Amino acid sequence: MTAPPSGLARLVDGFDDVTVRDLAWLLFAPDLLREGDIALARPLATDAERDATLAWLRALDAAPQLLHDHARNPKFTRLGIYAESLVRYFLAHGPAARLVAANVPLRRQRRTIGECDFLLEAANGARLHWELAVKFYLHIGDGDASRAARLSDYVGPNLQDRFDLKHARLVTHQLALTTRAEFAALGFEGPWRAQLFIKGRLFYHGVEGEGTEPAPEVGDDHLRGWWLTASEWREARAKAPGDERAWVVQPRMAWLASRRLDAAAAATLVAESDAIRTRLEGTAAPTMIAAYARDDAGDWTEESRGFIVPDGWPEAARAFAASAG
């Protein structure tokens, strides 16, 4: 199964606090899309900003309470809101760009027509408008490995979102907000350059989660995972007797950076592995899991991430993807 990029894994694993790890992941993980028609945000535009930010994160890791007070709000029950709070903290307190405003609503006749995620001033004086998107899609495709994927082949696990729909919304609406008359009326001195801050992971069918040619809009270095149906998961496990990996069900708020697994927790998970696998075989909804393996030093590190989906999910996902026309 696919291991996370070693450079990102080593960087994130350098921080002990889970909230700091999530912030570091947002800043350093590769973009889901490639640079093209959409301009991508560069939170660390220079080597000096990168070095200063790493030093700032190390200090924050040693004393993370202010970050916790800001981001660990019990009202933040959606992953996107949590991620937004982390980026806002970085812009307000970090050593790179300066936050001008966040969550700026645009209204027409008392009706909200949009909201700018972040307005900021870069170190070089550029005025930037960032829209943040953190997305996790499963590639469904049509079984034809000879063609590149389309953005419509990437669907949300609950089949309520699709990459092509999100892409169109970003281009035609969200990134255009600072060009509207309603924004000009707010008095923020510009001009403003719109950029997309997009992170996440794309999951491909199969035990290895590799081999599928991605959609042309997708970034070359995007994070990958795998997905299997419950029946395929059962068959894969039957072919791997004596598997000593620890399997963890990832709650949605833990979908960003890899987590630490101490020896006691790993031992418990390994001991309960049969029960965990049986429960996943009967899953009623797509479930993200992570595999942890023990390294030569005896530490447990994340090896891969994937989704286990119900056996009927692929058919429904293909229908959802095909509705793009």
C-alpha cells in the first residue's frame, strides 16, 4: 500500500503537538491541482519564509496553547472550518504574509452572495485573495486504464461532492469575488490577486492505490491513498495472515496530518485487529483507515491511508460520476 511522501512525513513527524502537525501539513503538503488556469497560493514564497516558518512552528510546538485556544473550538465540527482556523492563525501570527481580513462577506440587498476566505498582504507588498479548499475524493473511473481520469471521476465518499463541480465553483464564483462591485464597495484597497489554497488527498482503487493516470488538472505530486470495497478488504486480509500492522479508523477531524501511535496504543490495536477488520467488512458507509507499521527503531509510523466502502458503493459512485455528462 502506498506510503506517504517521505519528505512530508519526516517534516510533519518532527512536531509533537497534533494541532501543530495539522498546520504544518496545510503549509507543506503538495497542492491537489497543478498551476494553470487557476493561480495557486504560495504560503511560503521564499526559502527565507520557509526557514522562518519552520522555526516558528518549532516554537509553537513547544508552547501550543494559544493555537489550541484558537483552533480547538468545540463549534468547529467541520474539517474545512478547522483547516480555515489554522490558516487564519498562521496569517495572523506567522512570519510570512500579513492577514488583512478573513471571512469577508459580500452582500446584495441584505443577501450574502459570497465570502472571501482570506485577504492578505505578502512580504513583497502584493495584495492577495486566498480561497481555501481541503478535499478528499475517491477516483471511480470506468475501469479503462488507457485513458486519463476526468475531474468528474473523483467523487466525495458520501457522494455529495465531485471534483469537477468544486473546480467549477472555485473558478466561476469563489476566486472571482474580489472582482465584483459588492467587494469594491467594502473599501479594501487593491488590486487583489486571487489564488487557490487547495490541499487534500485522492484515493485510487486497489490495494496499491497506484497506476491510475490522474486527470490533467491534478498536481503531479498530489497525495494518494487507496480504496477497497468491504469484500475486497476481506479478501486482501485473507491473503495477508499474520499482518502485524495496526489499523486505525480515522475520524474526520483527523484527516489532515498523520498521527502518532505510541507502543501501548499500537499493541492494543494489533491485539484487536481481527475485531477491527470484521467491523470494517460490515461497514455501512465509506470509512477512512490508516495503517501503522513498526520501524527499526520500534516506533509506529503511518504507512498508508485508504477507504473501505460498502460493496454497493462503486455502482452508486459511477452513476454519480456519469451524471456529469
